[in-house]
Amino acid sequence: MHLPNASLRTIQKQNLDRKPAFLRLVSPCNENKSKISLSDSHNNNSSPKLPFLSSNHEERMVEICFSSSHLNQEQIERLTQLSHVTHPDNAALKKFSGNIGYIKNNVGRFINYDPQIGGIVRVIEGDVSRIIIASINDKGIEISKKDCYLNLDVFLSLAEFAHQSVDIPDEWLGMALSIYFFHEVNHASQGIARHEDVKAVKSINEAYGRKIITALDLRSDYLAAHTMAILSTLRCGAFSRPLYKENFYKIWCHVCRGTLQAFPSKHRLRKGDIQRILGYLLMSHLIKDSSHKNSPLFIEGELLPDWCRDMTRINISMNQRPWISGLEVDPRNMQQAINSIRKGEYDQAEEEVGSILRCLPLTAT
Ligand SMILES: [Zn+2]
């Protein structure tokens, strides 16, 4: 199978002026295929130099490229609009690439700090030599012979959100891409990287299967942000707990919040979706509270809430263990928080989450 020339021609025809000449296009799932890049008006050297290898950077980088295979018209148009982001010199892609390279170079330091992130770190160390952003349908990630395919639609949503939002800082996209990558890599370590794996989990008892997937998703959300916070801290030298806390706060409450907003739900949310977002907001509230009061951060894992049908009692697990069990809450607060989540009004929902938490006897673990 060859790289679909039709797609390539379409791209070239459409983007003669705006197409990033440096955009590297490769065909997925075939290591023997020769790499194809569009003519390079910025650099007449036609040798197939990889844009993200380490040669001219201080730290090791992992190659990141884009695939032209199986793109639909909409994806081509959206990609064209983002030509500044797909440029190899783009700061966000460099940051993303550098983050993955940094982990590959410092596996021991990461695992020493917290073995919980071993799943993410080991997959990156052993299975990721190159990241190809490609059209892979509804999969988050696909690892094939050390090539790691990452979902183009997710990339487009994050990059467009960064591009369109005035209050998003420059470093957001590089961090958001890294966190998304860690989340998906953690799914690989959990054994649910493939769509078939998720389907298999739901195949016997769909409701129970969905609960498991919700728990694994929130777990991956936490471990992805945790990995990013450790990485940001280690980059500054010896590990410092106060700096980690500051980094985790920034990543969870700002970077991850943006990520949540970048994917507005097109469908009515299921209970598992609401549990995941409510869990995220419970953590955001507690982390902010801890930061403002300068009190110790006592969250050592993801918070997964569940509630009874009439919403009068709540369970919250932390790091997969019971933390709050069967405690009474005001069902009006619960309903308001859930309504706000359904509308995508997360600031409002977080305030309502604060009202729920004020009813609970929280203690540091
Ligand atoms: Zn997931």
C-alpha cells in the first residue's frame, strides 16, 4: 500500500500558499514505506532530515510527524488552518517532543519518585520512538512497532482551542498534548488502549463495564497530570515537594480545565461522564483550597464520586480506596452541580461542588 496520492495531491492543491512546506507526511502502519515530505521552500536541502531529532537541541527529542493517510476533507482544512502549529519549530510541538524525550532519559528518577507512574514511563521508555499524529478514527492511541499513532482529531481540537482562546498561555498546548499523550499511554499500560479492549470490558455486563472504564479513565486523568507535574518539577533540579504542589495545582486547575473545555460534549452525558467530571471538580476545589490556605495537599490519587439514586448520600474513593462512604449530602447541591456539568458550566459546577464538600467531614489522609 502506498501513501494515498489522492490525499496528498488534494492537500498540495488546496494549500499551495498556506500549506506548511515543512509538514512531514508519512503513511501509518508501514515501517518499510519511504517517508514523504512536501517540497521544502524554507530549506532546499532535500535530504530526509527528521524535524525533531536531537541534533540541534540540548535535550533529547522524540520525532513527531503528521500522517496524510485517511484524512477527510474537514481534517485537511482544519490542519491547513493550523499550519503554524504543525511547523516543526512550533514551541508547543517542541515542548511536547522534549517532554517525551525527557522521560525516556530519566526513567529511574520518575519511577523512584512514584512507582504509580511506572506504567506510563515504561511504555514511553520501551514502545515510543516516534509519534505520528494520524487519522485513527475514535482510537486515542495506537502503538505499532515503536511508532505511536496519536489521534489527529484530538490534536486538532486542542490546537484550535489554544488558537482561539485569548486567555490561554503559550505553554498550554505543549502541556495539554503531553497530558493527553500520558493519559492514552496509561490506557495502554491498563490494557485498554484498543477499542476492542474497551468493548470487551463492557461485553458481559455493560453497566458494570462502564463503571470500570470510568474508573480507569479518571485514574489516567490523575496519573497523566501527576506525571506532568513531576516532569515540570524534575526539570528544575532536585525534587521539591512545594514546587510539585504548585505545578500540580497549575496543571490540574488550569491546563486540564482547558482540556475539558476543548472537548464540549455533543451528546447527553452518561452517569460515568458526570462522575468523571465531578471527580475532576472535587479535586480542583480541594487543590485550590489547599493552595489558597497554604495547607498540605492531601490528595494522593484520583477522587471518584458515586451517589445513590435520590442523591442524598455520596461515596468518594481516593486512589481506588474508599475515602468518604455513604455520607449525607444536600440533594439540591448535587442536582445543581450535575445540571451545571451537563451545560458545560464548570466554574459554576465547581462552586456547587464546594457546597457539597462543606457538608463533608474532610480530614487529611
Ligand atoms: Zn481515556
